[in-house]
Amino acid sequence: MRCLGPALLACLFSLPARAEVVVFPAPDGGERELVVYSSLDSPLAQPLIEAFQAIRPDVAVRYEDLLTGEIADRVIKETDAGEATADLIFSSAMDVTVKLANDGYAREADVPEAAVWPGWAAWSNMVFALTFEPAVIVYHKPSFPAGPPDTRAALIDWLATAPEGSIGTYDIARSAVGYLFLMRDREHFADLWPLIRAMGRAGVQVFPTSQDVIERVNSGVLKLGYNVLGSYAADQATKLPNLGLVLPRDYVVVVSRVALVPKAARSPDLGEAFLAFLMSREGQTVLAERLRLPAVSLEVAGKDSAAAMQEALGAKLRPVAVSPGLLAYLDAASRARVLAEWHAALEGGE
């Protein structure tokens, strides 16, 4: 499909399932095209694309909005078939993206920012964390005039007398980020299963997305939401009057959206150029200020920035490292055991 019109007008058309393609024509009419496979919704990505094209007006951008599993499947299938694939992938699935690199589907990226990137936020000069998104507790402000429980121990105490069905969290069987948060809780909180059992006794409601929890907390259907993705919660809290959020005082799990340049990229130089922009101070600022996704770069200021969180919380921050250690979360037998423990705890078992 050929897209016409000014660069700021995107042309949309649909592909199977959730996939959506948005083409941003080159502002100066150039014919080179950067292809991006991403799990970030295309309307949210538009400020990033426009900011990139302001410095590279010769480049059109074909932005394919896909589910995280679809991204990996496309890269593997196209590469194995000897075809060209995307020039950059940008995904919220840290484990799946690291597996792509570990399995040989990524190339080392030659970007200057890599030399100063935090050690936990990069692996083998191939996979880079670009956002710094904490798990938070969201709460219904009118229900907590003195503030909500802000540690996991305090949450267990509150659950002992909480109204039936007043807490919500991710359904870890349907939410990849919810499963990742739970796995990190297993590593950092010795009383995780007593907490989950307390949730079960209180009639916890589970949902596949943060937005499901956030909407119900704002309306008062739920009083509190546990392990909600902070980037969504912070954005919604500016619009929803009854929604509050707090970073747990005992420890804060932080996840990231990650990027890599595929080995079979059609134009790897353009993939590297876009990655370099996303890691630059300008790109990180656009992520933080326009998309409200906290940036990894310590050069970006603001109350929700990684720098501000590190200053306030220090060692209580527990970012998920970009490393092959994430591959353990993809092990089918381990996942089955964790899900069985989860369901047993919710149902009151030991």
C-alpha cells in the first residue's frame, strides 16, 4: 500500500489478528524505510517516530504494532526462511526478546550510548532496556484517607479485615508482565505465598491487564490493586480523580521495554540509528515526557525518572536485569509448577 500526504499523517491498514501497520512517510520525500516491530501501541509511538524523523527526514518509518509473541514469531519465521525482517524490535516481553538474542536472531549494535548504559540494562551489546517501569500499588483514594498499606507486610495485615473482593491483581496465567512480577516477588519476598493466600481469602479478583485493575480501583469496585504497572498507573492518575498510587517501601520491582536490531534486518544501519535515538537524551526525554514511560537514562530528570527513583529508594529498587537469567521464566515445567502453586494459594491451599 502506498501512503500519500504530509509526514504527520499516518496511513493505516490492518493485518491478521492484532497486527496494525502505520506508515510515516519521509518528511523530505526520501525512499529509505525503517521497519519496526513493536508492542507499543502505534498512537503512543507517534511522538517517538516524529522526533526521530525530525533528525532523519530522509527516512520513512513502517511501524508494525504486534503482540509480543507475534514479534518473536515473525522474526524467527522470516529469518529462518532467509527473508529480511524488521530493522528494530521494541518489546515489553523482556524474556522473549532476550531469548531471540540468545538463539542467534540479533546482531551487536554499534551505538555510542551503549558505552554509558547501566550494566543491568544491556546484554552482549545486543539487547537494551529503554524504560524503567516499577510495579506499584494503586488504591481508591476515598477508601484510604490516611493512605494505603505501602509494604507487603502491611498489605497482609490489611487483607485480614478487607471487604470481600476489594483487591485486584494480574492473572499471571494470562499476563506476561504479571507473571514476571510474581517471579521477582518469589526472589525478594519470603512471605509471598502467605500474601497470595491472604489475597485468596479476601476474594481477590484477577485480570489480564493493568487497565482492568485501574478502572475498577478508580470506580471503587476495587479498593486496591497490587503489582500494577506503574507507567500506566501514573498516566491514568493524572486523569482519574479517585486513583492513587504508591511505590512499596520494602522493595520495588522494575521492568523494562527492550530493543534489539535483528540479525536479518533489511536495513540494520537504520535500526541502529533508531536505537541510538531511543537511547539518546532526546529520545529518552520523549519517552518520559511525551509517552510517560520512565526512562532508563540517568540524564533524564523528573519525579518519575529512574534518577529520581534511585535517589529516593536506592537499594530498594530491584530492576529486572537484561540477561540470560530471564530464560528461566520461559521454562514450561517451571511455569506449570508456579501456576499450580499460585492457584493452590488462591484457593487456600499450602
